[in-house]
Amino acid sequence: MQTTIFDKIIAKEIPADIVYEDDKALAFKDISPQAPTHLLIIPKVSIATINDINSDNAELVGHLFVVAAKIAKEAGFADDGYRVVMNCNEDGGQTVYHIHLHLLAGKPLGWPPYQERLK
Ligand code: AMP
């Protein structure tokens, strides 16, 4: 498994603006925010892509969503709404190969993400 920048954040070798941490997951502010609130929620063990999710790590992946909902409620935007996104591989726009939920909130978000006209 390749080391990514997120492993260094988990190990506290590089700084991050951490907003939540437990024994299994970490949430911190995205360095290049795409919404007024843009957090990344990551597992503390590396799973490279969505394609690597299986029955052995499904509970851990589910925990990331539990953390997302907890943060949304505590931060006060759960009722207004928010978006959780996980990109996969090149076409999905993934750049860091350690799965992460993008938690985006703080304004109405555009949809769809694919702008060209679908035939
Ligand atoms: P993705 O493109 O879905 O793989 O998302 C990776 C995200 O990680 C991007 O939104 C980046 O802005 C973010 N990112 C990369 N390096 C850091 C860092 N050191 N601290 C916080 N966010 C980062």
C-alpha cells in the first residue's frame, strides 16, 4: 500500500486543521475548500479507493458516514443540508489514494457535477 499525505496527517507528521478524531477516523479541513465548509473524513487505516471496499472494512466505511452525520449535527447544518462525496480513480477526480468523504456545506450546492450535455 502506497503512503499518502493523509498517512502523514494521521501520524501528525504534517499539520492539519483537525475538527474530529476517534480511534478509527479523523476529520480535518480541506486545504482547498470548495464550499464554505469543506471537511475530509478519513479512516485511520488506508483503503486506497472505493474499489477496495469489501465486507471486511464495510463497518469502518460506514463509520465515516456516522462521523459525517455527527459533525453535521454538531456544527448546525444538518437540517439545512449538505453533501458527502467520495471520488474514485481518475474519472472520479480522485487525487489522494486513501479513501475520504468530502463533507461540503454552508450554501446550496450545484447539481449535476457533470456539466456537458448528456446524450
Ligand atoms: P480527491 O481529489 O477526492 O482525492 O480529494 C483530495 C482532497 O485532499 C482535495 O480536495 C485536496 O484539496 C485535499 N488535500 C490535499 N492535501 C491536503 C492537506 N495537506 N490538507 C488538507 N487537505 C488536503
